[in-house]
Amino acid sequence: DEAFGYVYGQEPDPTADLTVPGGDGTLLNKYLKKASTGPLVPGIARAIFGAFIKGRQAIVDGDYEARDEQAKIIQMDLSRVIGALVDTYLNAYLDAKKAGNPADAIHALSEAYGFIFSLAFTNNGDGEPYFTQEEVGSILQSMDNFWQIKDEDVQAIINEVDERFGFKKNEELRVESGAGDDAGEGDDAGDPEVSREDALLDTLRSSDDEAAGDDGDGGAGDDGDGGAGDDLPDN
């Protein structure tokens, strides 16, 4: 319940069906919408919300094995959101720099820096981060001077993040303008087709945990009855 509040607590109605989040507030929900309407993890918000609903119902039913399975899906998918945002903002930096727009480039690089810092707190489903604290520290050290960082070093970070999170398997779903659509915070690319998002989510999950993927995808489109919002802490 507390985790649900941190993700959705700034929505106008956190008891609503949030398979497509509004992106309200200043916490992860804002960026969940951005990632879920982008080319790397389209529709992942649907899977995350579905896992919250199923996990909350499992608590009501006393099915703690199912609860833990859904919690694992949430951990992994929210981690993929972080990875997708690193890729998105670093590509936005390269695009803005190439276009001769240093203000947008530095803004995007600053966003990427923050999400790279967050990589050490991700969870691959086995209680391990996708990047260790030492690896993150090394990456951030290479970004110590925003005005001197080399494009090839930025691209190397993108490639490593894509590999760790399995994004390279989905290159055909990337659109040329997707990574550069940085920075309108209110941008909304629309809701992708369910068949496409389901196929992508299956691919992403199978790269780390086939069992979690099989369980988490089918319930992603379920219409919640508000159970996940029960007993939410005051925000």
C-alpha cells in the first residue's frame, strides 16, 4: 500500500483505473507516464498497475505467494522504467547537442545523471541491482564535466544500459524521434496498441525472469475495483 502511494499518491484520484497514469505530481508517476508512452517500454504502466491490483487482492485473500510474485513484477518493471529513462534522456542529449541547442542538451544530461544515480537502487527480481553502486559511480565519474563529455562515452552508456535491461531486443520498436521527445513534461505520445505492448512486455520480462513475465502480463489489463487503493497511507 505504501509503495502504491509513492507511485500514484499524487494522482487526483488514486483509486481510479490507472493503467494509463496521468503523470501528475513530482515523483515517479510523472516519469512512469513518459516511459510508458515512449518506444522502449510502451504500455509498461499497464503491467505495473495490474500487478499492484493483483498483489493487493492476494493480500486480501491471504495468498502471500501470489503477493510476492506481484511484488517482484513491480520491482522489475519499475526498474525498467528507470533504465528506459536513462536511455531516453541520454539520446535526447545527443539529439539536442547535434541540433545546436546546448540548453536542452544540458537539461537532458542533467536528467540522465539523476536516473543513472538511481540505477544502483533498481531490482532485477533477485534482490540485485541492474548496476552496482561501484558501476554507477564509475559512470557518473565519466560525466563529471558536462561540457567535456564525449559523444562516444554517452553512446557507450546507452549501449550498456540497453544491454542490461534487454532493450536491444526491441530496436525495431524505436522511432527516430522517440528519444529526442525529451522534454515537454506534459508530452503524451498516446496509448500504444495492447497487442504490441503485451508482446514487448513478454520479451522484456523473459530476459530476466520468465516466470514473473508469464504471471504479470495477463493481468495488466484487468480493471481494478479499487482494492489497490485500500488502506493507502495519507500522503
